[in-house]
Amino acid sequence: MPQKKINKTEEYKSMRSVVAKALGEDTDSAVVLETLKDFRWHMTLYHCAIREVQTKFEVLDEELSISRVRNPIDHIESRVKTPESIIGKLRRGGYEFSVKSMTENLNDIAGIRVICQYVDDIYTVADMLSKQDDISVIKVKDYIKNSKPNGYRSYHMVVEVPVFFSERKHYVRVEVQFRTIAMDFWASLEHDIKYKKEIPDPEVLAKDLKECADIAHSLDARMQAIRDRIL
Ligand code: 0O2
């Protein structure tokens, strides 16, 4: 999920046509312009919320690097979902497209991925974040303890964080995915394959991927055990 520099004019034009299409209206219609204004404001909120949560992780990583003499977080990635992807996910869930519907029904418009070295680091960092008094944990899905049938492992947390503006503060939801390097390696390949149209022998591939997920899981466990022996 690397953040890339975006041309603001191009971004505005593209957002306007995507919103108009979703509403079934002309790009100049009043309802499109009004929705667009609100939509853009919310996108700003999501970007700001990501910055706040990312800073929290960077601070925790610094703190733990002193007490543990190593950094538990390998790296952090983030992204705000694109308008197309927001509209697509609302449709798939059977929801209408409106700014209210998107803020109420989607938890992962702002997403942060925290890649840790070891499984224990995931639980330590997640626990430290959830104890911060300006963070509310909305939902947790532990796909490490309960992996998905395809082999997917990750620890998902939806948090709500306050974003302060001059007039008032806004509470914004951010989805955090915690993974080890091995889990992330697997998930990236599986994600790429999911979007491929023509896959030869899909059953064989799914079986191979599941086996790789189990190997990655056992590698994580062994690496953790070695690490624990030398501490
Ligand atoms: P993308 O392109 O990564 O953004 P929720 O409404 O939160 O309860 P949801 O959204 O299905 O339900 O949440 P869940 O199950 O926590 O999974 C959301 C995200 O986790 C996905 O986002 C993926 O990023 C990741 N994920 C979940 N399952 C898998 C999987 O089997 N393989 C891989 N590679 N990633 C997975 P998106 O929006 O689907 O995709």
C-alpha cells in the first residue's frame, strides 16, 4: 500500500466522474457537486487519521527499540481506498452510495498495514495501541489464531481515532492489519493471483498456496523460538 504523489486536478476530475457515475447523474449536477465536496472532506479526514495512527506506531517502535534493543516493526504501509474501490465494496455489500453510507458501513477506507518481525511483536504492538486512551477498538479479527481456509493469516483491528481540526474533533475509523514478514509475503502473492483472470489448474494452485501458508506459519514459529532462546 505505498502512498504515491497524486496530481490534485486529475484526482478531482476522476473523483467527480466516478461519483457522478455512481449517482447516475451528470458531472455538473448540484447533487454530484454537493456529494463530491463532502466526499473529498472525508477523504482528507481518512488521510489525517492514517497519519495519526502511523505516528503512534512509529513512537511505539522507537520505545520498544530501547527496551528490547531491536525494532519490532519491520515497516508500515498505508493507503486510503480509491473512490472506485469504495463504491465497488458498497455495491457488493448491498449498500447505496452516499457519504453517510460509506462512513457507517465501511471500516477499511483508511488502512494501515504493520509488518512485524515476529508473531509476539504483533500482539505486543496491538495491545499497546489498544491501551492508548484516545483509541477505541471497534473490532478485532484474529486470523493468526483462526486462519482462513485458504491459509490467510493476519491480525485485524478496526480502531477509531480522533482527528483535531480548528472547529472540532472528528472520530475516524482505521483498519490496521498486523502481519509478520512471512505472512505478508504470502498474502501479497495470493492477492495478486486473486485478480488474475486466467489461472491454470486453480485447485492445484490453491492447494500449493495453502501449503506455502502452513510453511510460512511454521517458519514464523521456529524463528520466534530461536529468538526467544537468545533473549
Ligand atoms: P484490499 O485490496 O486489500 O483492500 P468487515 O466489514 O471489516 O468485517 P471485511 O472487509 O471482509 O469485513 O474484512 P476482513 O475479513 O477483515 O478483510 C479485509 C481485508 O483483509 C481485505 O481487504 C484484504 O486486505 C485482507 N484479506 C482478508 N482476507 C484475505 C485473503 O484471504 N487473502 C489476502 N491476500 N488478503 C485478505 P479487501 O478490501 O478485500 O482488499
